[in-house]
Amino acid sequence: MTIVKQFKMKIILTSCLITLAVLFCNGQNQKRTLKTGTMEYCTGTDFCGKATYQFYIDPSTSSEIKHGTFKASGISKSDYGFSSFSISGQFIDGYRNGLWIFIQQRKDMPIQGGSFSTGKLKSTQSFKNGLPDGKWRLHEIWKTRDLFEINGKSVWGHFSDNIIDTAFTTFKDGIAVGITYCKRYGDESRATLNNNGFVTGNYIDPSSKSTFNSYGVMTKYEGQQIDTAVIRKVNMYLEGKISKSKLDELSIRVETTTDLLEFISGMFEQDFFKGAGGDKTMESQGQKRIYGRRIKVTW
């Protein structure tokens, strides 16, 4: 084959490859043609409004797949005040991805006990392919006041001092890790979680103080040492040095629990955060975010 013929063949081959690439890209773009949709966004009586989002149509199911920006906002009014919210974030192929921002503001909204609440909550949450991943924070500052009837007229009382609620943790593939902290109604709780989400070191909540070893096994409670012989056997089991049958012989039972950090889950699982969807840990049956594991030992 002459050099000229080789050159022509290369040109033809290159043209074919370019054509195929263009056709492929066009096909992909056709499948991913983004549209804009709207929907009602309600997650409780105080949070009703509208959401605007981008989506494409799944050609195999003809269903909408959220992909791109998501924004929601709304306002609810009471006899004396209002509550408003705004949400912004991104979806990729139906799942939350990147930074999500949740803001709620309220003025003189009725709360339990007959008082009225005024304040602002802001939460930033990070996701990766639908799983909590990265830093999560919540900060809320609020105050209360009462409404009195005096001589047939409604009169507002003085505002209380500001109340500050805050929480933070870091997620890795849906599991909380690292330093985790919460302050709510003046009560503080804190824990340190290893890379697998097990609590280690000192754990403090409003009702107790305890210490866990590197495996997530409680070794002290309120300063009192847990049975050291039992803990030693459990450690040996976790290190693979003795079998489960040996623990059974000693009537020692070991199980992993994920219900330790209820103080932090209550902050980040409010209805306000759920309505957008796209969070695998909230949507998969039987699967939840893991806020803190521990090894529970009974004997």
C-alpha cells in the first residue's frame, strides 16, 4: 500500500470515529435533555411551598430523574406570625450530590406550652451519590415570648434570652465519623467516632459519662470500671484470638448497635430535610444513616 493510500485510509478512519463520537454524544444528550419541573413541597404543617428542579426522562421507564439544580421555598402564616423556608442543592441521576443548604426562619410561631418562637435555623449538608459524605452542620438561634390579654387587648411580653442550638459531624459513605457534637436546649453531648463509625474515648451526654476503647466497647460508666476480665475476653474475640463459641461458653454476648447518638440524629432527621428525596439512607427500606456504632456486651 502506497503512502498516499495509507494517508487516505487514516483520514477515512478518523472521520468515521468522529462521526461515531458525535452520534454517541447526541444520543447521550438526547437522553439527558434537561427540563424544568415544579412540585408542591410539604413536609409538615409549617413547611409548605413550591420546588423547582431540573430533570431528564429515563427512556427505559419514562419517569423523571432529578438531575441538576433543586430549589424550594415557602411560607406559612399563623394568626400572629409566620414561618418560611428555603432549600437549595444539586442532583446527579436522581441522587443528592454536593452541598445542600436548608434555612428556616420564623417569627412569633406558636410552640408547645403556649409561648411563641422567633428565630433562624441554617443547616449545611454534604452528599456524594445520594449518601451523606462530608461535613454536616446545623446552627439555630431563637427566642420566645408570651402573649397576654390585658383589658381586652393582646399585649406581647418581653423576649427571652437567645437560645442557641448547634450540631456538627462528618459523614463518610453514610456513616458519621470523627468529632460529633450537639447542643440543644442548653444540654451538650459529644463523642469521637473512628473511621468505621464506632465511638471511642470519652462519650458525654446530658445524662451520663462513659469511656469506650478503640473497638467501641464501653470500659467505664460514670467513672466505674466495667468488668475487666469480660472486656479482655471481648477484645480477644474482636482481635480474632478466640472464637465466638468460647464467648458462648463464658455466657458473653456481643452485638453491634447503631442507636448510640440519638442526640445528633434528632437534629438532622427533621421533616424539613426530607422532602426533596435523593438520600439513599432515608429511602432504602431498612437502611438508615449511622450516627454512632458501639459494641454492646452482656454477660
